[in-house]
Amino acid sequence: MTAELVRGQNHTLPQTRLEIRVSAGSPVVAGATLGDENGTVRGAEWIAHPGAHRLPGLEVSRQAAAGHRLAVDLEALPDEVHRVTVLLALPTGVGGPTRFGATAAPFVAVTGLDGTEIATFTLTGLDAESAVSALELYRRQGAWKVRAVGQGYAAGLAEMLADQGLAAGAAELAASIQEAVARSLARSVAPPPPRTPEGDRVRHTSGPLDPHPPTAPQPQPTAHPPTVHQPTAPQSATHPPTAPQPQVPAHPSAVPQPAAPAHPPTGTDPGTPTAPAAPTAGGPINYAHPRRQHAAPPPPPPAAPPAEPGQAPQPVAGDATGWSMDERLYNQIWGMFEDLARAAAAYRSAVDFAESRMGQELDRSLSDPRNRIGGTGDRAREEARAKRDELIARAREVLDRDLAQLAAEAAVVEPALPAAYAGWDNPVWHAHRIPMELPMALRIGDLHLPERTDLRIPLLVRLPLERGIWVDSGRTASEAAALMDTDRLRRLAMETAVLHAARLLAVYPPGEFSVHVIDPAGSAAGSLAPLVDAGVLAGPPAPGPGGVASVLAHLTRRVDLVQMAVRAGAADALPPDLDTGEQLLVVNDFPHGFDDRAVTQLRYLADEGPSVGVHLLMVADREDASAYGPVLDPLWRSLLRITPVADNHLADPWVGHAWTYEPPATPPGSRVLEQVLAAVTAARRAAGH
């Protein structure tokens, strides 16, 4: 079982090859120090940080990010090392939070290489601190243990390094670490999507893309997470999404899952995901997020023939490492997502640099009284503007080149996507057959930036879902929503939820996914008609307070029983009528029909359900639940918020751009939804469900 530590508590480590996973509400710098038998850091060479990210037995992330994975091999540490302290610090000069009290509490987990959590620690109670010693691994009587520390430092990295015994140069080293982050000396480690043992995604190009114009400073991370993040409900307080999931952005999860965390080249859990194991006689049910085989992945498909000199290489679908084409495409999409984020960040940084430089030149020129007479001042202004325009033009040229290459890649990748990754307008859905194995991820919409709105990046979340989804039906959700009629907006929100539920039903093997619906006032009857008519729901939509209580009691009982079976390793003790497949609860018009007990049960399902296969899909306006006050804040924060109309509320895990999210929609006049649901029904009948 996972040990949930509090400050000062320790726990024995059962193994020596570990990962330290960090999730935060905004980008943080992650590092680690080595200490001797007295806990003293003997010099700068005993510190792993973004400018020097590898030490014997230790590897840390190379840039600020909302999620990190640090690799530790305790047996490979030098003999004189008796302590490893994990450090977190807020990056300076990037416009983000300057103290941990202004962002969500960071979450740190010590895991095995297969992702199994050994110990976790949430760093609560921080306020003015800008750096913190999160936890330490220490050797005691030949055994290694982990201790939750949570010691913060208001004066930042320099004070923390000095406190650990760095006798001289603490301030200089702290400044060099922040400078390494600010200059982006190294590409950040990956966000929510998993890394392969090779580390970074493989791209078959004639040379690495350089999205940074030579005159522009490198982009710096801003104050948003990874996993994809929501400004109104930041993803910063749950267990890490290993997922931006876009991550879209309380505990981060996941760009969606995003949303999600950096991966070092070591300690990954590669392979092809499988569905949760059904109960077997005498064996526990495995409802943990699927782990993968530890075998080297096959190489990516052959690269396209080299392009002619001066021409961009031809893009290839599946141009990434992975165990299957689905995984290659998944990693490729996340790579495209990152490339677009960084290319746009470089361009915006170049524009800001050019504007700042022009302002400085004008200030210097006009501060000289001699330039205020005649045409000298006018010429200075013209020259400054010309230099600015030249810098911006050069940056735009680089951006256009990168956007053109990404657009060409998207044009090749989109038609090659499997149904789970494809949009509803993709022809793959017309020939879709219900799979016998669970896919790796699911598409829940598209993302784009204003630099090129037609270049869309699929927003993928890992399966099984690691957090619930909230379709925000409130008019305050976005500018577009504020202009819409309330009834129409709520209808659109429910239709969006139906599309998500249908897609989940279509990608799960027959009988391994059930959908329950709570519709207290019956207001969603029209939107739910496709699901009801196809007969794919576990039961009729539950009306009124009685229906709410009945469905919640059923699912709460299921969570309790499966949790007890998992903890006791007694799967054979489960009732024979218990459905051990994944369950989705669609809730409409919350909190209508909910009393205090029902609200408590819903919060319980949101917190405990995903780990044992029960997930929430809520359609709600947060303002409607305002009477409950802050008691529901953890519920909203635990869910991935999306909108039924386009809105720029999601942020990437690399530089924190505000991405415009486009919800899924079927083509006008198309009957693809009905066809897909009919295929679900036919597959269930054929399988005897």
C-alpha cells in the first residue's frame, strides 16, 4: 500500500531504483542535492539541477515544468553519499507565481520503475517560500528510507543551498540555475505522455527544428501546468496525471492530462496498455493504471526519403518510438503539441524582445537633448522601428517555416489515426468495429493557437481515465458562452457529454464499460435520446432525488467493495452480481436533486472512483452549486474542465500558452453517432452481454 506521509514522517524503501514524481500548479524547477553522513553538501558537484542534470545514480529535469520525473538509483550513488534531498523552486523572471502560497500545493510521489507508488507527500502550508526541500532519501543502518520534509525558504534557492551546507557560492549557483532555466539551455523533459527508453521522441528530419530566431531570447515557462490546466480550477492538487493528460489543465493530472509530468530516459513503464483485469479466483483485481512490458520498443517506421537541399523532409505518420502504431501516433501527437507550443513561444518572445529593444533605443535617443531638435529624433524613431520590424519579420519567417512543417505533418497524421484518436468527421468511424483491447488514449477535442487557427492538435487523455470530466454549462465559462441563451448552452453541454460517453463506449471491449445517467428533472431527454434509443445505458436515466440516491448508492457500494477486495487480495469474495467493468456516471443539472448526503457521495466517487474504475462526467454550472460554498471546491478541482463551445481556458505544460479548446462535434447531417452506437449494441449482443 502507498504510504501517505506528513511532515517529518518516514517510510522504508523496498527497492533502490526509483522515480520521484513531482506535480505542481505552475512550472517549478526540480533538483536534488547529495549529502554525506552529516547531511552536508560538499560542493556544487554534489548538486543536480537544470544546468547539470546528471550525477552518478541521479538524473533530474532540465527545465522548469509543472510535472517532473526524477530518476534515482541508490546503489549507483558514491559510497560517501548518505542522503538525497529533492528540491523545488519557483523560476524567477517569468511572470509566474513568486511564492508557493500563491499556487496549489505541490505533490511528490516516490514510485518504483513500474509506476507503483511507494510513498506520497503533499506540501501544504507553504506561504512566502519560493524554494522548498520536499523530501529526502537517507541511508540508515544499511537500509534506505524516505522522509517528508517540506522545509520552505522565503529567500529562495540561495538560502536553501546554504542551509544544506554549501559553504561558499550558494548565491552564484542559485543564480546560474535560474539562468539555465531562463535561457532554456536544454529542452524540457516530457509532459504527461509516457517516454520510451530512448527518451525523447524521434523525428525523421534532415536536422532539428530551431524555433528560436537568433536574435530572440529563448522562451521561458509561464505560470500554468501540464498537464493541461484550467485557470478557474487549476490542475494542481491531485495525484499526478502521468497526463495533460492537456493538462488541461487541484492536483495536476493531464493534458489533459493533459496532463501530467516529465519523464527521464530511465524508469519508464513502456508497452501497450491493457484493460483492467477481471477478477480471478484467489487473485486481486488490478484496477491500477495499466503498466506495460519492460522490453525495448521496435524502431519507428522507416523515414521518408531525404528531401532535396533547402526543402523540408516529408512527414511520416507514426514518426515516434513505441510498441505499437497507436503508441507511436500518441507520442507523435504529443511531440507536435510541444513543437507548436515552443515555436509560438519563441515567436512571441522575439516580438516582446523587439518591442523592448525599440523602447530602450528610443529612450536612449530621446534622453539626449541634442536629439530633440531638427530631424534627429525622427530619424532615431524610424531606425528603431525598422530594427523592430526586421526582428519581427525574421521571427515570423522562422515561425511560418515551423508551422508549415507541422501543418504538413498534421495532414499526414490525421488520416492515419485510429478511431479512438480520430475526429468524428474521420472516415475511420464509418468502418469502426468495437475493439477487443482497450486503446491507449481517447480524443476529447482539439487545441489551437491564434498564430494559426487551422492547425489543430488532438487533445488526448489516457485510458482508463485518471480523473473525471466536467462539461461547464455556465454562461460565465467563456466569452462565447456569455453570448448564448442559457437553455441552448445547457443543451450543447449535454450533447457534448453524450458524444464523450458514446466514444468511450465505442473504444472499450464489449461488456467492459457501462454508462449510468442521473437526470433529476428529465431536462436532458432530447440530448440523451441516441444513448437511450440504442439501448447502451446500464439503465434508464435516473429521475428525481430518489433516482439520484439509488444510482449513487449503487456506485458507492461498488467502489467500497472493490477497494476492500483489492486491499485484501480477495477478488473471489466479491458478490457474483458485481459488475467489475469500468463505469461512467453522467450527471446532469448538478446539484438539482442532490441533498447533502448525495453531494458527499458524489465527492467520494470523484476522489476514490477512478482508481477502481468508476468515473464522473458532470454537466454543470458551478454557479448553480454556489450555495454549498467552498465545500465543493475539491470536487471541481478534481475534474478536467472542458467547455461545450470554443474557449481558451487550457494551458500546456511547457510554456503555459492559453490554448483554444474546440469541443468534439459530429458533421452536420451525419448519422455517425447512431452508426457507432449501433455497432456497440451489436458487439454486446455477439458477446452475450
